[in-house]
Amino acid sequence: AKNARIKQDIGDGFLRIVHPKLTIGPGSTRGVITMTTFRNTIIISAGWQVTLGVVEPFVIESFPFIDRKGQSRWGFTVVNRSNEPKEVEFYGIIKELSSRRNTHIPRKLS
């Protein structure tokens, strides 16, 4: 979220973030693209939209994960089968974790 293009407080500790547009080359697959959050936040939901072109690329993976530092992230893998480059924009809803509660992000999911 540090490189987020838009950061909007939507109330009750929730934020909407929109990352800068990313160009996916023609006939290519872009490996895992990660959306990172701020410290003491967790990603609740994430999505994407195509901002250039008529024939859309598609996401073959969209998943939350916790990195080695215990930070909440969301990953995407995008495929563009068209003959034109496509711009894709990623967004997320994140929740600020209260330091007053005993709330934490788990290091590993079992």
C-alpha cells in the first residue's frame, strides 16, 4: 500500500487502496503480482480491473498470504492472450488492526 495510487478511509478502520496501473504484454503471463499493506493492517478483499483494451486478460490466481515478515499481502497471476498490451489496476480493502486489542496476524496458516 506504500505505492498505492489511491488511499481512501471508508470508516471503522477500513481503507480502500488502488495500486498504479500495470501493463501486461501481449500473449504473456505475469507471475505473482503482490499487493502489500501498511504495518498493522490486513487485506480483507482484493480485486482487479482492465483499464485498456476491449479483449480482457484474466486472473488465474487471486489469493491472500502472509509473507516471511508476517505482513499481509494479496497475490495475483494475470494472463493476457490478446495481441495487444493491457493495463490492469489492482485494488484492495484493508483493515487497520487495533493495538488496544490482542489482535495479530498469524505467521503461518495450518
